[in-house]
Amino acid sequence: MNYAIVLRALMARPQLHASWLSTLSLLEYVGARKISRTFRLPTAAVISHFAEEARHARFFKERAERLDPGSRPLLAGRARLYFERLDAGVARLLLSHGVKEPQAAYVLVTRVIEERATDLYTDYNRLLKEMHHPFTLDGVLAEEGRHLQLMEELTLAWGLETCLQEARQEEVRHFEPFFALLERLATGAAEASLAEAPLPGSR
Ligand SMILES: [Fe+2]
Ligand SMILES: [Fe+2]
């Protein structure tokens, strides 16, 4: 996916860029909460993953506040919905393959989210460097790379390779409309309040 046009538009104004950073912070925060809700007795590896996602949420929020102390995320409702619908969709597809364990759903959902994060952050990092921004995502990307590697190992260990392509398609189904709305906001084609209007079938 080509993110550059949208990212450049989001980065063009400091206030909008701050809102984008707040959006990433929210996504990381929701991701961290998802980990903490999934495991009642977490291993050290799970706690590290949780801590790193929470740290990413703080990293993005601190950068946002430096650009605009009052910054708020774009499409906060849709960002949460992305996780909810992806969770539900992957659980459904696993069930259709006869897999019922919640941890298998966690592995597959996290796998496709880590793929998305790595992809998006790589492009964003390139633009940050190109525009000589005072921060880069090198540290965040190194940790996302480790998360992705762990999820690749777990996908194999759980025998979930056969469901991976479908899970990726499910993720695309939820990410693309979210990113298309971001594009409309970034280019001034939509107002935030309009873009947050409820989706059909959403609560
Ligand atoms: Fe992260
Ligand atoms: Fe991650």
C-alpha cells in the first residue's frame, strides 16, 4: 500500500501532524490494552510486548504534545472499531477453520497488525528522515520487527499458516476504509465530525 500521499498531507501542518501522532498513540494504547486483556497470567515475553506497545503509545503522544499541547487523535472511534472488527472477523474465520482457542486469535490478529505497523512505520520513518524531523521511528521499528518475528514463530507453532492469507484480507477490509477517511481529513475533503459519523452496524 502506498501511504506517502496521505502521510505527506498529514505532515504538512504541525497541528495536523500532532493529531496524526496522537492517532498512532491511541492505536498503540489500544493494542497494549488488548494484550493485557488477553492474558491473565502473562509470560515475561508477553509483559515485554505489552510494555513496548505502551511505550510506543507514550512516544507518539509526547511527540504530538511537542507539536501541539492540546492535540487530539483523528478518528478515535474508527481507530477503536478497527481493532474490534478485526478481532471479530479473525475469530469468525478461525471458527470456520475449527480453531476455538482465544490465544490463536490473538496470535493471528497481532501478526497482521504487526505487519501493518511495520509497513506503515517504514514509510512514515522514511518521510520523517527526508523532511529532517527532530525524531525518527528507528527505535519503534526495531521493536515492531521483534514483535513481528515473535508472531511469525507463534503463527507456525499454532499451525495458523493456512489462515494467514484470509486474516490479512480481513485486516485490509478494516484498515483501508480507516485510511481512506484519514486521507479525506488530511486533504480537507472531510470534516472530523463528518468522518466520525457512525458506520452502518456500528455501536
Ligand atoms: Fe507498537
Ligand atoms: Fe508491536
